[in-house]
Amino acid sequence: MEFINGTIVAVYLAAMLIFGWWGKSRTKNSSDFLVAGRRLGPFLYTGTMAAVVLGGASTVGGVGLGYKFGISGMWLVVAIGTGVILLSLLFAPTLQRLKIFTVSQMLTLRYGSKSATHTSAIVMLAYTLMLCATSTSAYATIFVVLFGWERWIAIAIGGIIVVIYSTIGGMWSITLADQVQFVIKTIGIFALMLPFALNAAGGMSGIRERVGDEFFSFTGIGVQTIITYFVVYTLGLLIGQDIWQRVFTARTPKVARWGGTTAGIYCVLYGAAGAIIGMAAKVALPDIIGVDANKDVVYAEVATELLPVAIGGLVLAAAVAAMMSTASGALIAAATVARADVTPFVASWFGKQMQVNTNENPEHDMRANRIWVLLLGMISIVLAILVSDVVAALTIAYDILVGGLLVAIIGGLIWKRGNGLGAAASMAAGTIVTLGTMIVLEIQAEQRFDGIYANEPIYFGLIASALTFVLVSLLTRATAPAVITRWNARVAGQGDTEGADLNEIASR
């Protein structure tokens, strides 16, 4: 059984490398490499957006939450889907028209101030790098089970595969791979796991008879936990570089809006299906060893115990696909931020001016992009191998991302009076309060990392950031009219070419 399942997963991994090479033929310049030439239609866009947001936590973790908490285990993935829907309906068309590559470039365009962008670039790089490392660690656990490898070998081999296809063709390779991963996840969850698990449990009526009505309570996981999911994941999805970079790949604002909305609805259905699979597993496999300590084993148990051998291998490949989609998306996002935003900023510390030119020499620029993806891919692999508490580091980065940056970013999109000083001050206040609260709670915590995983840091950070943004913006001079005029022109789909604008923004 393990041999057959392992063979199926191995074939899938080989296919990812093939799609990476196929994507290379479509990649001619930086725009192709970083945002797939900004020409994805509805089908490709919907698939790649759904693939990047539905990672291991949504797929493997969602089934585990359903096993433990019943139907309310769906809320984590529902919060993710809600974030995609809100981003797509409210902001995606505007972002698509800006013709930028990074979140920090949006801040520069909107506020005309370096002080409002540098902090966001550093935090975004830390966030995307940790997201990549976490996803790499996650899918390596499946390789350990299937192939009997040591953990570090599984991380290294799996990580290298992602790095190779991402480096070869950039976003085009990732998009094509994501389409395969999207199809595999859809078949694995909806067409295979869901019907087989329900059949083994005697259908929904059988589940209700065995586990009771409380397993069907939508608040069984806890109202506070549900609120936290929406605060962290829904709001985080509104501003994450890995998600924005997918928005930039859309061919038109209409594709960005409705393709993304479709992906968000798909995510909600995906979350419900995962929770029901977990509920069915609770009935069919009531005594899974170690589920209280590690709910993530439920997915693999369902694949190996309730499904036929070959089908189980496809379902395990679906889990790997989910994690690889997130890892590759985070990797190219990290490389984009590092090259376009962080490197010029760091160079300025030493009195040097570094320009990122995407037009003068496309071959040179493509080579530079590939070097950054390769370099950061290797760093993420090393992080995944060496750091046992990558999730804690990711939580810190995620809390700073939302608590420190959300208000300045969303505020710039919806409030005309917001200015660069207000944005910079809000970032500083939100970050300081988020980290300060986290440190205090961690010192007082009975168990390690309880303070880091607490809800209060992000709540207090958001409050401090919002109050600071409003007060400082109102008490200081409004954004220069020339900056606002240029911003409005870009929002309307007018203005400079993307290459020239990237060069100008990076060199300010």
C-alpha cells in the first residue's frame, strides 16, 4: 500500500518539474516572471488564487478540526474564503489597475513617502519567508511517512523541487503547477474523500446518531476562536504580498473581481467539505491514536484506512499539492519584496542607490529574479530544517503584518485624508503595541509560546494602529496634491508603464 501511494506522490512531484519547464517557455521578462505577464483569464486566475490560499492548514488542518470540533471546524477555511471574497470585491480591481509588483510600492504611490513603505517591506519579507518555511516543513511530514526519509532529507528534497520549478519559470510555472494542484485538491476532497468518508460513517444520519447534535453546532469550536480566525486570516489575506501578487496576475479588473470571488466561494465550500470529512472520520475511525495531541494525522488516516490504495495515494498527493501551492506562492512573493523593496532600502544605509530596472535588459533582469528566488528558497529550506518553532515565528510575523500594517494599507485605499506620516506612525504604534503585548503575555504565560499564540496582541495592535493613523493624519498636512493626482490616475488605469514605475519607486 505504501509503495503504491508513494509511487503516485513521486509521479506527481515529477510532474511539477515538467510544468516548471513548460512555464519557462512563457517567461520572457520580469512581468512574466513575477506576475505571469498580467494576462491570466478567469479559469487560470480562479484556480491559482484558490490554490495559493488553501494550504496545509486548510486541507490537512481543516479535516483535523472537523474530527475534533465537528461542523464548526470549517470556520478557519471559511475565514480564509471570506478574506478572498472581500479582497476581490472591494480592492482587487483597484490593485490590478495600479500595475505594481509589491504592497510597499502601493504605499509609495499612495502616500509619496519612503517612511510609509520601508517598515512594510521588512515585515512582508519576514512573513512570506516564514510562510514558505512552514509550508515546506508541513509537506515534508508526508514524505517521512511515505518514503521513510529522515525529516531533514524530506524537507530538503521537497523544498528543492519547489525551488526548481519556481526558479525556472517564476509565476508562469507556479500558475501552471497551481492549476494541476487545484484540480487534484478538488478531486481529492470533493470527489474522493467526502463520499468515501460519508459512506464509511453511514451518511449524515449515521454521524448524527453516533456523535450527537452538539457536533453539528456551528459555534462548537468557540465564539472567541471563530472571531480570532476572522481577525487574523480574513484581515491578513487583505494585505498579504503572496495574495496581492496573484491579484496582479489578472488580465483585467473584471477577472480580478469575479475570478477572485469565485475562488473565495470555492474556499468556503472546501472548508465545509473538510469539516464533514473530519466528522465522518470521527465515526468511522473513532480511536485514531494521538489525535488529541496532533489532529493533523486524521487526514492521512482517512486516506490510508477508508480509501482504496490508489485513491488514497491521489488524496495524499492532494495534501502535498495544497502545501506546495502555498510554499511556491510565498517564495516568489518573498523574492519580489526582497529585490524590489528591501535591497534598495538596505543599500541606502551605505549611501548607495540601487535601481531595479525591468526594461533595459530583460535577460539580465530575469537572471536577477531567478537568483533571488533560488537564494530565498535555499534560506527557507534551511529555516525549515533548523528551526523547530517556525510556526511561532510565523505567528509573530502574521500578528505584526495585521496589527502593524493593515490600517496603513487599507486606510490608504479607502480614506483620502490619510497621509504618509499617519501611515508611518500607525505602523510603528501597531507594531510596538503588538510586540509589547506579546512579550508581556509570554513572560506571564505558564507554558512556552502561550503569549505568542494569544489573541490580545493583534487586537491591541489594531486598536493602537487605527487611533494613531486617524489622529496623526488629521493633525498633520494632507498628502501632496501631486501625489494624490498621480494616485487617482493610476487607480483609473492611467499613468506610467510598469517597468519605468518600478524603477522610479525603488530608487526614491
